[in-house]
Amino acid sequence: MTFQQLYQETTQLIQSGQVEAAINKLHHQLETSPDDEITLSILGSALMRKNDFQNAFTIFEKAVHYHPSSYAAQADLAFAHMKSGNNKQAIITFEKATSLNPDFYQAWCFLGKLHFVEGAYNSALSALEKSRKTDPFSAEYQNIQSALTASNFAEAEQIARNILSKQPGHAKASYALARLATSVGAHEESAKILYYALEHFPADIILRTALVHSLEEVGAYEKAAKEAKLITTLKADDASNWQLLGRIYSHCGEYEKALSTYERALNCTGLSDQERGNIQLLRGHMLKIKGHREATIEAYKDSIQTIKENGAGWWALADMKTYKFSDNDRKVMKNLYDDRDMASSQRTQAAFALGKSYEDEGNFPKAFEFYKKANDLRPDVNFKPETFKSICDETRKFYTNDILSRQAPLPEDGPTPIFIVGLPRAGSTLIEQILSSHSQIEGTMELVNLPNLARRIRIEGGQYKLPYPQSLSKFTANELARFGQAYLDETALYRTDKPYFIDKLPTNFERVGLIHMILPHAIIIDARRHPLDGGFSCYKQHFAGGHEFSYDLEHIGHYYNSYLDIMDHWDSVLPNKVKCVQYENMIENTEAEITELLGHCGLEVEEACFEFHKNKRAVRTASSEQVRQPIYRKSKGVWQNYEQELQPMKDVLGAATLARFKDYSGLEGQ
């Protein structure tokens, strides 16, 4: 039998589970050829299959003795050390292998992982870089890039999976595959791919950053924070890593940590003016949330002085709602808006700020001029009124009395969520501030947990070949309870041990039926405001994200009517389920409204609720400055200053809608 035949036969025996037979043949061969390197390698590997590490080490050490210049023999011994948990010796031996063969890709991969496990992060990063330079799949990865550029996504996926079949967890192939998953909204699958890749390449910051983004997309902020924090440990001198961690802390409601993280970013060396200014802007946002007004202004101004083309900084000042601009401020903002070479995202924010500055002076024509310019310039807006109306119509059609009779059982214990829904700028922050001043209620923020849960229910419901929400009709009461418990578990991040907590994401008005089915004990409050006041308040607000209906007056009218239609439906099929709080009533009859609101929640009145402006809690929304003052009436009837300009919105809203709010309009018959 030739050596080649022996290798093939023993390899087949090992693969078929006949390890002992293979070991006997290999031992027999060594009697005549004790220094044959391949025989020693196969025998040592077979012994490891039996967890016979002691004899495996003996064989691998013989191979190293006979072949001291063989990088493969060193690698076999190193691998045995690694599998037996002797990481330090494995590192030493793999390093010997790479000294013999600097292009030894697999050894660099293992070294990167081992150094990471041992906490030697700089060495792990160095080994990772060596693995990238010696990657035997570089040409194939370039083919992935070419396929992606040509939008041949199926081809790109096939190449990536082919690489991964040869090299499990391959960093670049995994990253490409995760990107493809993300592009179709499969964020959970993307995270799964990245987690597996990080088992093999744990020091890869690119992979870990992508994982943070995937976790962020599904609202898994605690997990995202853990990964982002590890990134800053791996590379503490990169300000972008600290900014990433700060953003995740902000999502978690950990504003003090976010603030500290941004301040840590400012201490990184080599920051450009752009980077420093951006960090100051983010730092200012955290200071604003915490209620540190003067420090907030100082941070925003520092950002503006550091970055000259900074519409975002000027809007941040305007969005405080209480900041007064000077004539020189307006001149600078006007120059920013007029600069057509500047990014439209910066120009639009400068225009929004200009509109606010003129409105504060009572120059309403000039204010509207810039509000319109700002909205017309807003990039990437993709709202289609007919599509939204269709979604709302389908929602109303599905959620019948029969469907809504299917509910999870009432939980035996645990917190009670209070959902505040409606349109943005309709008084939801005021309601939250009042309720969170009660000793039994936890104020949180606009939580994305319910939309993310609805997306997962949509995926799970695919087994019934039905779209969401129709698939809800197939879930049992216990399954509905499981969804409700998932929501409670995932929002625990934002709560203490208070028996009630608030979720004030406005768009949850579309999900009242889902709330009723999976959280039967939940309390729902509709924050409602006169459509022209509320609509115009949206129109003059630059939202960081979402609310794409708000940048066109007609779109606002369509959105408001669809909102009313769906809220009327909930009132019809779920009588008394939703408590409507009219903003105008709240600011005119505050004490009575607060008393009634607390009664709806089943809570005793507490004096602190009437003195809500003294509550020092963090407030994240644009109304943060107003709710830290006593009842704020200046925003009531503001639309009347722009009545002619708002005609497109009035036309879409229609006489029937406006008639419903005539008691709150300030103008009889409007």
C-alpha cells in the first residue's frame, strides 16, 4: 500500500466513524516510517477525535521533533493546545507556525481568536489584519463586490455561501451575506450570520459594528449596547466607536451614560472640526433631554462655531422652542440656506430654524415662507396618502368585534403599560409628563418595541400563508399571551419596579387592536389636537426620522383624516377602551382633565401630577422645554396666524373634519 492509499483509506475510516480501525492502521505504518509527517498528523487528529489528548500531544510533539521547520506540524500541535483549553501555549505554538510561514491564513485566524479570548486586544487586532492580508479568498470576495455592484444579488449570495462552505465564518463573506439580509429587512437573520462570524473573528470591528446596526434595527438595544461597548474596548482611540455607543445608550434611555460617552469621544486625539462639531451636537441633545438648558445652548453653539455649514446645529437651537435668535443669527442661517452647494439636509434645517426665528418675532408671512422652503427641500420623503389610507382601511376591515374577542388571558401580575397614541405634536409629551409625575407610573420614551414585535408576528404568521394582521386570527390565546409577554420583557430595559409604565410612540394608534389582543390589561390614551394646530405644528417641525407625511400640507390633511377614521373604528368596536384627551381641554381645564385622566387609569390623584413641570425626569421629545414650565398656552390657535397659507390642508381635511373641532378652533364655524 502506498502512502497515498494509506492516507485516503484512514481518512475514510475516520469520516465513517471507524476511528479505532484508522488508529491501528496508522500505528502500524509508523512502525516502518516513524517520521512520516502526514501519518503523524492524521494519527494525532484521530486521537483527538477520541478526546485522547495525552496521546495526541505525544504524536504531534514527535512530528515537531522530526520536522522542526514544518509550519503544518506546529499548527497541529497548536490546534491541540487550543482544543484542550491551553490558550497561552496554543498562542506560542501558532506564532511559531506563522514565523515559519508568514502567509499562514488559518494560523492568523486562530491567533486573532485566541488573543481576543485572552484579552490581548491589540494582538488580536494585529492578527486579524494579518489574516486579511493572507486571505486566500480575496479574489472570490472581489467577485461578490462585482455582483453587488451589478445588482446580481443571487450571484453574490451564492459566491458568499460557497466561501463560507470552505471557511466557516469567513469575515468578508459573512459581512456580504449579512448586508444582503439587511437589504430585504431580514435583520434577525443578519444578526445570526454576524454572531456566527464573530465566533471565528471576534476582534473584527467591522463585523461587530454591523451587528450593532442589525440589533438596533430590531430594537435589541441591550444586546447592541454590549457589542458597542466591546468595540470601544477593542479600539478606544476611535471617536466614531464612542459615538456609536452613545447612540445606543440614548436608545436605551441611559442618557447620563450617553453624555459621558460623547464626552469621552471629545477626548480622542486627532479629531477633525467636523467630528468635534458633530459630537458637540450629540452631546447637546443629551444635555437637552436632561434639562440642562444653559449647557445645552453652549454645546450647540460650540458645534455651530466648529462646523460652519451646520444647519443641524441651528435647528437644534430652534427646537429648544425657547431660544431667541439675533439678527446676526438669521443672517448666518440665511446664508446657509442660500448655499446650494451645501447638503440639502443642512439647508432644510437652517430653513426650519429661520421659520421659527421669524415666528417668534411675529413675522408670520416670513416664517411661513421659510417653513415652506424647508419642507419643500426635505430630502428622502416618500409618503403616499393613498397607500396609508389603504393600510388603515384594511386595518379597520380586519379588526371586527369577532376578531377582537380573541384575547390573551389577563396576566396574573406584572406591570401595566399605558400607551399614549395619536399624532406627533398633539400633546402626548404633556400627558406623559403629567402621568409620570405620579408615584405609580414610570415615564419612558417613544418605544419601538411594539412595531418591532408586530414585524416578528408578521414573520411568524407566514406559516399560515396569511399577511399581517390577518394572521393574528390563527394564533391561540396562549400564543397571543406569549407576544404580550415578549413586549413586557423587552421593555423591561426602560422600567423600574413601578406598577405602570408609559409607551408614547404616536403611531401605535394603528396597533390598538393588536394591543387589545395581546395586552388586555393595557391602558390606551389618544392625545388629540385641533387638526390645523396639530397639523401646522408638524409642518414646522424637522423630525429626526419618520413622520414623512409631515412635509406637505395636503399629506398632513390626508394623514389626519385616516387617523380619525381608524380612531373612530376603535371607539366603535372597543367602546371606552381608548381615552381621548383633547389638548385644548387639557390646557384650559387642567385640574379637571388630570383628575379624569388618572381616574381612567384607575389611580388616585396625587398633587405632583398638577405640578408636573417640577418633574426632573429626562424628556426626549421636541416639547421638552415646554413641559418643564407650567401649562403652556401659547401654541393654542397658532394656525390662525397662517390661515390663508394653510388652505391646502383645510381643503383636504374637509368641512366634516373641521366641524368636529369647531369648539377648539377659536373661530366659529371653522
